[in-house]
Amino acid sequence: MQQITITTPDDWHLHFRDGDMLAETVPATARCFARAIVMPNLVPPVVNATLANEYKTRILAARPQGSSFEPLMTLYLTNQTTKQDIIDAKSSGVVAIKLYPAGATTNSDQAVRGIESLYPVFDEMQKPGLWLLGHGEVTDNHVDIFDRE
């Protein structure tokens, strides 16, 4: 072997944030990565296809000229997420749904409280093949903050 080719990696968990931060975070990411799964825990959170597309538009506007970087959009799962939200998300190009336990991490106050009510939503996610990305952290008061993840 005379040569090794290293392909441009992907970032599978990226927080761009929003607003003025995009002018810094998007170019820095685009220099190093081909694609990134974009976390939806903004204020307000990205909870439907319309918000995901609007956020993607802002990200692409901050992308450097000539860059082919591709943001892979996600939705923020809440107890108000519907089967129609999942159908709309898939048809708009959203690749995953992010499950946060309520109160576990940055901007997770509107996240899931009681997962059982979302079983029909999970069933719908299987049909189009959307990924479920889980934030693995407990929020019980008796668990030490350093042992929660």
C-alpha cells in the first residue's frame, strides 16, 4: 500500500445553537465535517418539520461559500408530538427524533414526562425509519449529579 485516504468524518451530536452563534459554529464545523446530526434543543425547541426546515435554512445561510457540509435535522420529542408530526418530519428530510428526559440537560424543560403516551408516535417512527436518539440521563433527585448519565 502506497497511500491512505481518510474520508471527511461526520459529527453525530452537534449543538450549533442559533442566532449570532451560527456565524461561528457552522463554518468551524464545515471545515472539519461532511455532515452533522443537529440537536434540536433550542429556545423554543425544534418540535416540527416547519421549525426544522427554518433552522436548516439558517444553518445553510451560515455555511461557507463553496462548502458541501450537510446538516442532518432532528425534532425535539415532547408529550405533544403527534403521529402527523412524524409523517411531516420524514417527508421534509428530518432524519431523527431526539428524546430528552425533562429537566436533564440544556433546554430540556419541555421534554418528555411519561413515555407511555408516546408509544403511538414510536410506532409511526418505525414506518418511515426515523432514528430515535436518546439522551441517557436520569433526573431523580436521589442520584448524584455526577452519576446521572
